[in-house]
Amino acid sequence: MPTYTPPLRDMQFVLHEVFKVADELKQIPKHADMDADTINAVLEEGGKFATEVTFPLNISGDAEGCTIDQATHAVTTPKGFKEAYAKYVEGGWAALGCDPEYGGQGLPFVVNTMFYEMLNSANQAWTMYPGL
């Protein structure tokens, strides 16, 4: 059976050792408190979400796909996709880089990008849903 292992160490190496992103973020007032530990914690949890929630849905996504009821034009997604999306929203993943004033977490865009890299690698089809 296929597996997905998020490349956390590779991401951490590039972010912290090559680009020294935490130091760079300190130059931006709204991210001055961001540190490597916070970035790593978000990426680790994001990796768990990608591995445990979205990756297993590849099978249902491939086998079932979406269907449309021609009479009502209602679209049905593969088993588990709707529930995964609910977990995505409930976990705050939909608003990582969004302004806290509007319910976001205010994290740097680079953290959001790394999270989406893991989502895309774990399940490209499911990851297209939040982008719609």
C-alpha cells in the first residue's frame, strides 16, 4: 500500500538553515514574534493532517470520483472528501495566512505555502477543493 511521508526535515533545512526565514521574518513587524519552533510545530501538524486525513482519500477519489445528478445538478464528492474538508476548516488550516482580524491565524505566507506543498503531495485531487 502506498504511503506519504512529509519531507519535514527537508523543509526545515531550507527554511532555517539555507534561508534563515525566522530571522528574515523578524524584519516584518507583524511577524516579529515568529520563530523556528512555531514554524516547525505548524508544519509538523500540517504534515499529520496531510498524512492522516487527505492521503488516505486518494483511493476513494480515484475509484469513485465526483458524480453529478443531471436532474438536480447536485455534485457528490468521493467518500471522505466532505468530512476531510470539515476537518480542514475546523483545524484552522483554511486560514493559516489570513488576517486575524477576519478569523485567520496571521502566519507568514511561506508557512502556508509549505503546508500546501504537503497537501498537494499527499492528495492533489482533494487539495484542489479548497482552491475552488
